[in-house]
Amino acid sequence: MRTPIRERLLDERGDVPGWVLITLMTAGLVIVIWGLAGPALSGVFDQAISRVLGF
């Protein structure tokens, strides 16, 4: 006997378009943040290395 709850549990389609959208939006945010923060982080890293090496 199939009940509505059992039908819902057996349905494995899920919300694929929602997960795809979340994945694409996350990737987009990472690219934007990396583009904005990359040069600043590179400068901080270079400054830290120059202090450690004594340049």
C-alpha cells in the first residue's frame, strides 16, 4: 500500500534546479570576492615575506 508519505520518501528527484542555482551563485560569489580581495591579500603576503626575510 502506498501512502502519500511513502510516495514522498520514495521520490528521489529532489530540488535539482535549486541546488544548481545555489552552486552557481556560490561559485560566482567566490570569483567576485577573490577578484576584489586577491590583490590586497597578495600585498599582505608579499609584505609578510619581506619582513621575515629582512628585505
